[in-house]
Amino acid sequence: AALHDLWAQTLPQLILDAQCAGAAPALMDGLTQLRSQLSDRLNQLEQALLRLGLIVLRPAAGEPFDSAKHLPAGALPGQGTQALIARCLRPGVAAADSPAALLKAEVALQDS
């Protein structure tokens, strides 16, 4: 999860901050290369999980919340309300042939 957070949130914000501050081209190139390398490592990890019969759960915005696969970052809406995902905060992992997650994806929910 920490590697995903670095790739998806921290590094893009750092790149944006560096651009706004007028960082040297060499620094910008280094940050871009680091993001590319992290992306490659995440892809390699996902491929390794697939070879083990596992899949990465990365629910998209608008998908219905499923308590078997998702962990809400906040409170769930009241009874009878279908919660929808606003964004995936941390991916999860599931066996390819299982309806439940081994590690639930942490998600932010849309405001109702």
C-alpha cells in the first residue's frame, strides 16, 4: 500500500510542486524517471500476483460499494442506501475465483 500511495499520490504532488517552484530540468527528469520506475515495479508486482492466482482490486469511481471487497474510509450511508465509490485510496487483493477479498480495497465513498 505504501508503494501505491507514493506512486499515486505523493510523487505526483511532489512533481507538481517542483514544477510550480521552477525546479531545475535535471530534478524534473529525475522525478519523472522515478515515477516511471515505480510504475514498472507496481506492474511487475501485479503480474506476480496474477501468476499466483490473485488479482488486484482497484475499484473505479461510480462502482457500488461491496463490503466483501471494500473497506470504507468513512462512515457508510444509512440503511437502504446504495453507497457508491468516489475513488480507490488503496488497492486490495483477492483470489481470482473468490467473491471476497483477502485484503479489502480502501475506498472513499461518494456523498449521498
